[in-house]
Amino acid sequence: MANNVIDFGTAKLRLGDHLVRGTAADGMIRAIAITARDTVQTAHERHGTSSLVTAALGRLLMAGQMMGAMSKVDDELITLEVRGDGPIGVLTVTANNRGQAKGFACNPNAWLPLNAMGKLDVGGGIGRGTLGVVRDVPGAMPYASQTELITGEIGDDMAQYFRASDQVPTAVGVGVLVDGVGDVRQAGGFIVQLMPGYEYFLIDELEERLRDVTSVTNLLEQGMGPAELLDHILVGLDFEELEVTPAEFHCGCNGERAARATMALGAAEIEDMIKKGETAEVHCHFCGRNHYLTPDDLRELLSV
């Protein structure tokens, strides 16, 4: 995989996973793109996903990272849930506005044969169903909305969500390329939106440019990073880069949170575990970690 390089005079900063946010057409277009091979590979390793689920979960993780990074509210959390009738079942992702995301699949080992184009059949794996989005801003009631899945390919469904729920014309592309042993070779994507007051000729301009973007991963294979990807899509529309943000798979679970979850069992249940000399095990669905509380840890919980 090619390294992404930003040139600051004579100094060069090599980046891993990161997002690039910017505008074009005198602010009538806002755009964000991501490269996230390590993010998706981490999810694959944490959850032991099949290649099909790696591709599906990876696409949703990147959609969450980009959507979160578009938020102007500090500490806002975006939760995306794809619930389909295909073998993958349910995918859940939570992301913040700092490029961090975590997620899991209910059926991590789901599998289907390759589709007619010889590619992973993400749409078939997800099937028909819904895309749910929850925006959680500290100090306010969470806002939830839901749209029907169009194709199950994630990108098309996210674009439909923006059009239906936010009334914002949007193009979304996300792609994950998995190698022959199931590891992630490339992962990236983009979101391009027309802003209020846009001129209608931009619809045709963007449609023409997006027709040439048949595969995000092909562009990544050519060595493009997020900035180059947006330059390619928005050529001739004066794309201006505004911000670069690191991106990563990140879960905030820890021993303290595991202890709080254990307290939900109630004092009687915890006392019974102590008497039996049992260790409490708390599993985090988002990152796959297990946290353990020994009988001594449990006694300390009850003494607090």
C-alpha cells in the first residue's frame, strides 16, 4: 500500500489512516474522504470476520468515521445500524467527530459465493432491511432516524439516507479490498454533498465525474490518498483542502466500565459469585475484548 504524504515545505509527514475534509465550487460542495486500511484490518482481527463481513463492516466503519468527522459538535456520537435479512444480519458502528470508530457484526463468519462480477457480494450478504442512524449530542435527547436499504452495498444506502433524512443531495462511495488470505489490502471512501444555495449545473457536473469512479479501491491501488481522491472527483471545481484528521479503530472499554456493567447484576448475584469463587467475565461486542473481575475485585465492588 502506498504511503500518503503531505508536503509542508521541506518536511514531509507520512500518514496512516486519515480523513481529508474540504470544499469546492466556492463552498457549494463539501467533501470528505478517508483511507482506513488499518481501521478495517483491526476490526477484522478483533472479530475474526470472514472476507464478506470484513468488507461490509469496513464500509460501514468508514461511513461512520466520515459522517462523524462532518459533525461540528464536540463529543457527538453517531451510531449506524444496518439490519438486513441476509446472512450478515446486523452491523453496528459507533463513531465520534475525531476520526475514531468501533463496530461489530452479529454474524462475523457469514459467507456467500462471489457475485457475477467476481466480487464479494456485500449487497446479497446484507439483503433487504433498514439503515438506522442515531445522533447523540451531550446534554440533548438522542435523535434517531431510519431509511430503507436500497442495495445493501452501504454507499448507496448512506447516500439515500442523506437525501431522505437530511434533504441533502449526496454521493457516497466506500470500498474494501481483501486479499487472498482475508487481510485488508485497501480501504477508503468519500462523501460529496451539495450545500444549500448550490447552482443546479453542479448536479450534472458531479454526475459526470462520478461516472468515472467505478471503484474506490482501484483508485487507492493506483496510489491515491484521500486528498488525491477528492482532487480526482472534483477536478475543475477548485477543491480546497481544509483539514486532515487521523482515523482509527478505537474502543473506550476498560476495567472501570466492566465493573459498572457487572454491578448491574445486583448485589445478591455478585455475592453468590464470590461465595462460589467465580470470576466475572464482561465481553465487549464492539472490540471483542474480555474483561475479568476476580472474587477479590467483586468484593471491592460491593464495598464501594
